[in-house]
Amino acid sequence: DLSYLHVFEYSERKGTKAAGFEGKVKETEKKKRSKLLHQLSELKHRQFVDKNLNQVRSVLIESKKSGAWLHGFSDNYIKISVPYEQQMVNNIFDVKLKFWNEETKSVLAEIVK
């Protein structure tokens, strides 16, 4: 199952074979396709996150970025937010994934002790 799509619009490069191709895709069509793929990526990512809620995952706590929250990524690359404690930065902890926070686009989690 795909859980994330890295989407970008193709841009022509001078001197490449593709630069000489006929029937180029119009910019408006590129933007339309890109938007659809971004929407699909968001849907697939949320489905993946939802499957992982209430599970325990390892997380590397990377930094303090928003007020009282620390952020990091789980071992399966889900963005995690946990309550701030200075000694947690640059360490790996087991956390229980609680719920999705749309504002921060991350899962709020609690440290498993």
C-alpha cells in the first residue's frame, strides 16, 4: 500500500530528448494533475495514519517547533507531536499514537513508560 506520494510538476530541460517531444502537456493540465495527486496523497497518508492510531511506535524526537510541543518522526515516518520536555530532544522513545491533529498535520502521542 502506498502511504505517501512525492508529487511535482515535470519541467522541461534544454538539451534532453524530452525537450524535443511533440504533444507537450499544457501547464493548466500539469497543475490539475498535480492537485489531484496531492489530494490522493493526503487521503492515502490519512488512511495510513488511521491504521496506526493506538499503536506503540519508536520516535526520534528532533526539535521544539511549536510552543509546548516537540516533534519527530516514527519508525514508519509518521510525524509525531509530544508534550515538551527538554531532555527528550535527540532521543528515541516509544510512544502511543493517540489522534490526528489537522492543524499541525501530526499525530499527538504520549510517551510509553
